[in-house]
Amino acid sequence: MVVAKPLAPAPASADAQLIAEYLDAIWMEKGLSDNTQESYRRDLTQFAIWLNQRDCSLMNVDASMVQDYLDIRLQQKLSSRTSARFLSCVRGFYRYLLRENRINENPIALVDNPKLSRPLPKSLSETDVEALLAAPDLSDPVGLRDRTMLEVLYACGLRVSELVELTMPQINLRQNVVRVMGKGSKERLVPMGEEAAAWLARYLREARPVLLNNMPDEVVFPSTRAQPMTRQTFWYRIKHWAMVAGIKKDLSPHTLRHAFATHLLNHGADLRVVQLLLGHSDLSTTQIYTHVAKLRMKQQHAQHHPRG
């Protein structure tokens, strides 16, 4: 078994150039988000560094070396999902080299993916959501902002990054829709619902000018410093209001998005409609929520049916 050494500061220049060329190519082809691009760059760079320490490069790797690298990642207790992402990235990289006639065969074509257990997404009950929405202090502009952000997040099923990056041109209060720029620069229109639209209109009228100190800016939900809010800041706000609401569950950044999808399905929404609202490119990604809905149905049956 190969023993891992401390990582060197950077891969060899030839490998670094290959990685840059590949990322440019797939950005043109697939329009990957900045976060995905950075994940690919990090995975390939760390792999190249590991190879360089063994007098090898990305151009002359073989399946056994990839397997050794995966074994070391396993020893470091990295999750199988992280390893699967690495393999997906590296497979795409070598498919690109093969297509460009830089190599004669894909060296990892026969390397198996690690088996993944797909956990059910964490969600909130409708009662929990109502308690969370009611928690912010509406006498304070920050509280009204947070209440509106929670309402829009739950009503539209947005990703947290999509919410904090919203700008005024993306909102249409006449038609009650939000134009969202999702992963891979894919645009979608999401209906808001009358409740969320009413909160948004009130917030724009009463709180946003105060937070911006009447300075012109297109950001919908500024921070207390009149700057665009970070995902981390908003997540801190959600954790705070969950504590105020007495919600003991361990929330994740996607909890309200999961609640949005699960509650829609529980109330009879079509799976493909939920797929479009969430901005999933693959229906299989959305199907995980049917398991959540079925689990809820079983719990309700067991609790309320005379012979449950």
C-alpha cells in the first residue's frame, strides 16, 4: 500500500496547464457554476500533486494508482460521496484527453464507483415551518428582512445562494414570480405565492430602504452593512430564529428547500412540476423527495389509523 506524503504546494506546470485547459473546455460546454469549477480544480490539483510526489503525472497514470489514491482517501475517512465526486471529475478529465487525442485509452475506465448510501434529506414539518416563519421580530428592519427571506425561501424552494444573490430586476411583483439563476447558469421562473409576495412588498417598502440607508443598490436582501449578504450570514440567521422558535432539529442549509419539495408532494403536486421548480436537470435528483413523502404517509397511517 502506498503511504501518503504531505502535499506539495502545487502540481507540475504541465499538469497545471492540462487542468486549466480542461476546466476552460467544460466551462464552455456545460456552463458549470463557480463552485463546481472550483471543486473540480481542487480535486484534480490534489491528485496531480499526489502523482508528482511519486514521479508520475496526469498523462501517465494507470488504474492501480487511482485505486491507491482512493484507498488513501478512505484511510483519511473521507466520505464515499466525496470519493465518487472525485472519480466523476477525473473520469470527465480523461474522457476529455481521449477526445482531444492526448491519450490513447482512458486509464480509469474500469475503476468502480464507491457504493453510495443516499440519505433522506432533512426536512421540517409544516408546524415547524410556521413556527420558524413567525420567529423574527417584525418591529426591527432586520427582523422584517429575515421574515421575508424565510418566506421567499420556503415559498419558492430556492437554494440559499440563489436567495442571497437576488437582485431587484429578478423580482416581478405584478406577476408574483422570481427569475432565478441556478446552477450552471440555468435560468428558471418560480412563482412566489400571494403570502410571500405580500411580505416581499412590505419589506421593500418598509425595511430595505432603511438597511440600504437610502443608497441605490440592486441587491434585494442587504446585510446590516448595506452589502450583499453571504450564505454563511443568512444561515446564522436561520439557526438563530430556529432557536427562538424552539426547533430542536439539526437544520442544514437546504432544510427549507427540502421542506418546500416535501410539502408540495405531500399535498399532491406532480413530481415533474417539483423538478422544474427546484431547477433539477435530472428527475432522479427530485425522486428522493417521494421517499420522504412516503415515509410521512406511513408515519401518519401508523399514528392515526385504527389498525396502524
